[in-house]
Amino acid sequence: MPDLLDLSARFIDGDSATDADLGPTNRINLELSEIADGIAMVESFSHVVAFATDEGTVLFDGTLEALAPTAFARIRDWNPAPFHTLVYTHGHIDHVGGGKVLQREAAERGEPAPRIVAHEAVPERFERYRLTNGYNAFINHRQFKRSGVMGTGADGGPAFPRRFAEPDVTYQDALSLSVGDVAFELHHSRGETDDHTWAWVPSHRAACLGDLLIWSFPNAGNPQKVQRFPQDWARALRDIAAMQPELLLPAHGLPIGGAERVQRVLGETAEALEHLVDTTLAMMNAGATLDAIIHTVKVPEALLDRPYLKPVYDEPEFVVRNIWRFYGGWYDGNPARLKPAADAEVATEVAALAGGVAALVARAQTLADATPRRDGRPDPEALRLACQLVEWALGAAPEDPAARAAAREIYALRRDSERSLMAKGIYGEAAERG
């Protein structure tokens, strides 16, 4: 069993080991590690963090329903005391699925189920999921289908839960819990979600972060999901840092120990988000369009090189769009897109002006074949244009064999050249569609 704190220290402190050696993200091995005396973590799609108390075990997050039975069994092997409380750090399905498992197991044993604690907005999230069940199923399938954990429905389509274990106790701003000899201070902050909870455990100098730290660039821009809150996210990280924690327990990635290391990770993650918010707002206040902003505002490369800020899931450009949406609505500053012509009509007109679909396809392929950058990846700006041209070609002639073949090739190249899982999922689906 690896020492997870040593593993994260090597990664953060610049050990010569590679990303593959340390694997800070996507460790879905369902192994339990004791992080400190009385604290354990089961690595899963989202981790389950367990605290031993003299009144029972307190859990933070319950992972996906399919993985929860194994995760809970690992915790019972570590500490046979009954489960006392499950805290949802937020309502995403990879954090709440185990709630149903705990209820089911308790019923089978004839025991009372552990209480479930969450922010008061979590039930509202569950209702929104019920209203958008099909949409959420498809976007999660698009994003995670290669992971093998999302599953499929009876008709072969993507599966998404229709029932959730509702919280027994909710709170608005803050809540203090005492379970046996351990106190837990719950705090609400918007961040990845509007219902997020982080917890301070003073006896352990530990903070349970949920998704406020995910060992990749903060998931504050997801193009397929509801509003994220990067400014509030940064404030929460600053508030956590003010507690002077010595141990960070995230729901994704490795735990982090050591006061100096903890301050560095929290501070630099907050700094990256604050830079995007401040720079985007400055350009908005100066009258810039969204197009100008997304092609101008960047996170300093020194921060993106940090092992806990690499854009392998979400990415800064998507966060900028979410900042614009939060402060400025959906109008992007281009009047032609306020009430635009249908995509197919635009594509047909552009194809006619270009001299036909074949001309669009040929130019798109030329751009896609542009000289690679020094790192071996195709030129990103050329690929942006290639995708737009081949999309126009498909829009004008959806069944054209040459256009479809070019779309498959160009979107596959775009998928392989991208770093973030979100971009890869969308471009991968576009390649299959072509």
C-alpha cells in the first residue's frame, strides 16, 4: 500500500518521478490508506474519507453507488465501528451514490441508517437532476464513457440515477457537529457547485475539501454543466488556508500534508482563479467582447505547470466563459449572434461563397496538416479554423462522403491534441459522428 502523503509530497516538491509514476488523479483502485491516526481514505471515482470517533465512523462522500459497497467494506475492515454520519460535500452523483447503499445495508441488517448531512441546496440539485435526467445522462456518458463507470441503461443508452438518498440534516451557512470525541465544522461555499461543503476538523488540523481541490485545474468552467463560481471558489480556498491546516483531504487526487505545502497548493490554486476573474472583469468593464476575452486572458504558464493545476479535466478558457456568463449573460458582444441564422443556412451560404463543399473540405484538411509545434502537437489555432470549416462543410452537405471523412479525421486529431477530458469527450463524439 503506498504512502499517499509521501506520494503527494514527492509530486508537489518536484521529485523527478513522472506523472505516470505518481498518478495523482483518477486512482480508482478502491484501496484504503490510513492517512493519519483515526483518518482513512478509500480511493475511488470520488474518494470516501473516514474519521474514527468513539461514537462511530464519520464519512465524507459516498462515491458512486456501484463502487460504494466495496469502499464501505474497506472502511469496516479498518474500523468495525458502526457508521454514524455521512456528509455530502455536494450533490454530484459520484459523491452521493453511497447514500442509497448505506440505507439499503442498514435495512438489510435491521439497523438505523447513518444520518446524512448536506447543505440545504443539495435537495434542490436532486430535483434539478430529475428534471434533466436525460440530458445529464448523455453529457456524463460523453465525458466519462471510456472510464467504464457510468454504465448504460436498459435501452443501451447512458444511465443516470433517478433516485437519491436525501439528507436528514441540512444547514445554510455553517454547522458544528460533534460525534463522540471529534468535532467537525462544516462551511458552505459556492465553487464547483452552489451546494458545496468544506469541513474543518480542528483536532486533526485537517480540512475535507470535497471538489475544491481536484489535482487538476479547478472545474469552474465545464461547458456542459450549470453555472460554476470561480470567485467564490478562490475565497473558500483563502478561508481554508486561514485555518492553518496541516492536512488536506480532497475528494479527488492525493491527500496533502505539511503546513507549507498545504499553503502553497491552496494559495496558488486561489491565485489562478483570481487572475482569471480579475482579468476577465477588467476587459468586460473596458467593453471587450467575449471573443476578445477568451483569446486574450490566460493563466500564467508557471501556475499551469504545477502538478495540481494542469488542465487535464477542465481548462482556463472554459472558466473565462463561465465568468462571462455569470457577470454578463449569454450575449457575447457580436450582434450577428444575438438572433442568428440557422447553422445549416450559414453553412450553405459559406460553402457557396467558398466555391462548394469540396473547397471547404480541402482548406480544412490543409489547416489540419499545418506544421506541428515543437512539442509534436498540431498548431492549435489552425485546428480551431479547420474544425469550423469542416463543420460548415457538414452543415451544407451532411451526407457528403468527403466531408464526413474529413470531419472524422480532423475531430480525431483535435481530440488527441487536447489536454482536458471535457474537450476530448466533445471532440471525440464529433469524430464518431462524422
